[in-house]
Amino acid sequence: MSLSRRAFLLVPLAAVACTTADYTGPARPLSIGAGEPGGPYLAFATRLAAEVSSATPKLRCTPAQTQASVDNLRQLGARQVDLALAHADACEAAVGGTSPFTGPVPLRALGRIYENYLQVAVPAASPARRMADLAGRRIAMGAPGSGAALLAQRITARLGLTPGPQLRLAEAASALAEGSVDALVWSGGVPTPALEQLDIRTPIRLLPLEDVLPALREAHGPVYEQVSVPSGVYRAPRAVPTIGVANLVVCREDLPAEVAAAVTRVLLTRADRLIPQEALGIQFLDQRTLISTAAIPLHPGAAAVYRELHG
């Protein structure tokens, strides 16, 4: 069994496979704010849209290419999308109207779908051994509007590091290989294909981040967790402790309950069809943790489905 498949936990289906419930609302489009091409957000949203449209033909569901978490939540607040994939920390900032948001975005959650792993990569020959060693060095901070950029900004602020350019993953990988940046920040699954390819061309090493976690939790609460990138990822000889943050599917609080219920039912009953190749290394969570949506309350339509299927 491959490493990525060992890391993957499929949502159990036996208890829900026979459940059916028809959507009786009006036909309507339904857009999902996703992420950049080549990333797991867009791949997951593409599959979720296809399954929602198949299960509920009156909901014409489509994914939208975006800059990811923060961008998705801003578009959700502006009613440019109906659903959004986003880091839990970005969702909490949106609800509270704190930086990088200029005002509250009223959100409700449909479910917690998988765990992101923060990955700070440096060239294998770099003298940096901890995040603090990047003082005075150039750090690619993640794409503008992404959850990785939000987390990178929070970490550099706590450690007194100088923020570097905000680059998409492909751009950051090229910059690291060329030596125009000294480190890149990415948040996603393990292994991430783009970083695997970078490691082949220019060997990389992940920095351990367990010493950063206490300060982050002190400032932002338990939304951040300690997780480990398994040994063997990017040829690492041992597991690398890092920071995890949950991914949520969220919507505005005024999304019709029937729509929220239809999407939630797909998350529960079609989980085996929602896992894109790009996301095989991401730790998907089981039904008990789908409702663990941090400080974001479940939408009443989603809560009704969970009660219907699990009591």
C-alpha cells in the first residue's frame, strides 16, 4: 500500500448508502469557490459539483477557479459564489471580521472534509533547520488570497520574520529551484505533487514547526493542531512535525435549508467519489468529525441531515 493511501481515511458509507431524499426546491445554479488549477481545492470542488449535479439535477453545480480560502470567503460574502472551501482559521477570521477581512462574513458550515498540512520547504542543502532560521531570508508566502498566505503571515508576524512575495505554488516552486527565494510556504495534502516534482529537480527538506504551534494557539486558539508529515514524503528519513488546520465546506447563513441538506447528503453518501488523484495523500476525516467545524456552526439544513442519518 502506498504512503498516500495509508494516510487516507475514507468516510464510511455503510450506514448511509441506502438513504435517499429528494430536493424539492426550485432549479438553480450553485457555484463552489475552489482554488487554483493543479491544487486539491479545485480538484475536490470539481468532483463535488459533479456529484451534487448527479444526485440533484435541479442544482446545476459548478466549481469556480479562485485564489483559495480567503478569496473564496470574500466571494461568498459578496454573493459571487454559493459555497466555499476554506481553512477553518480563515473562516473564523471571516466570521469575526478580523484581518485579512474588513468586516464580518456570516458563515455556516456544511462539514469538515479534510486536514491541511502546513509545509515550509527549503532546499535540502539550506542551513535553515527551524522557521526562526529564515530571519533575513526570502520566503514565498503562498498565493494571494490563500489560506497558506494567511497562515504564513501569522507565523512571520509572531516570529518577527520579514514576509516575502505571495506566489502561487508553481511560481514558488520555480523560484525556490532558481534560488530567487530561500523557502516556500504551502498548505495542502502530503505529498503534494508539485513539491514531489520539485524534489526530483531540486531536493527539498521540510522544516519542523512544532516550536511555532504554541505561539499560534496562544494568539488564535485551538484551530491549529500538531500533525506530522510521514517519513518518506519528499524522501525525508523521519516524520516531520508540522501544523494542521481543517478544511471546511461553508456557505452563507441564508442559503436555503434544502440546498444545504442536498450538498451535505452528497458529502455523506458519495464520499468515495469525491477524492481526486491530487488529494489521495490528504487525511480525510470520518463521519464523527465531519460535524467538527471549529467555531463555525453547522447550517440548520446540514444539521438536519446529520441527525437524520446518525441520530
